[in-house]
Amino acid sequence: TISDALEGITLNLNDVTTGEQSLTITKDTSSASTALTEWVTAYNTLQDAFSSLTKYTAVDTNATAQDTSNGALVGDSTLRTIQQEMKSLLNNTASSSTFKTLSQIGITTDPTTGQLDTDKTKLDAALAKDPAGIKAMIIGDGKTTGIATTLATRMTDWLSSKGNIQSAKDGVSKTLNNLTKQY
């Protein structure tokens, strides 16, 4: 076993030969492809949750109540704002990468659902051609740039004790308290 000849490569030599042998080393982009596909799935799951929470079913004429299948946050501006900002963050035009949009690497947005679709063939080809470019677009510097990094930062802000969601909850609580007092 030789583990210090090539960085990141371990050679397991099993037999003695008399002739020359060749070694071919290729990039393994399968884990990056899987990670990006899982990220798309997670994003789509969040979009499904948004759709469920904001679902609206129109009421029949002369109905006395709203449809019971309506989402708990139908009409909520905080959720719509977060959803719109997330969509806008999917374009990382400030990237130092040759890739500026997800569609360039095979990840497109379905305009009717807002869901992301992955063309695995195109994604794998882009990973084989320029994995560093994809890393620069998706992760960036890991602090302030990159689509996933920026989304993670914004999510932390939205979910913080002073973020949009807490502000909305505080506003609802205040309104409920005022209504209780008035009642």
C-alpha cells in the first residue's frame, strides 16, 4: 500500500509484474452531482411547503365560509417575500465563475410550479468540464458569495430572533392581544 506518492490517492499493489503498468486517474464528480440533486430536492420540498401553506381555493358563490383546504398562511406577505427573494437568489450573476445561472449547469426552473428540474446529463457534463466553476457559483467563498451560501445566510436572517418570521409572529400576537382587549 502506497499512500504518500500521489496526493489523495492510495495505491494497493497486489502482484509483481515484469512489464510497465499504466494508471489512469479520473475525477469523481458523482458525489458533487448527488449533492446538487439533493439540494434541488430540498429546495423543491420547501416550495411544496410554501404552496401548501399558501393554497387558496375560491369559495362558491353565496358561501358563508372559506374553503377548509386553504393554507394556514394564505395571503401572508412575509412568506411571499421570502419565496420571491429565494427565487431571485438562484441567479448568481456576481459569481467569479464562468457559470452565472443554474440553467447553464442543467438546473432549470419550471415557470408554472417554481420547482427546480435537474437535467442530470447536462449537470454531469458541466461537472466534468469545470467543477471549480460550479463550486464558485454554488458555494462561492463560503462566507458571502455563492448561491447556496447566500441562501443559507438569508435563511439564518429570516429565522433569527429579529428576522422576518419572528417579526410577523410578533405582529400577529400583538394584533391578537389588541383584539382580546377590545373584545
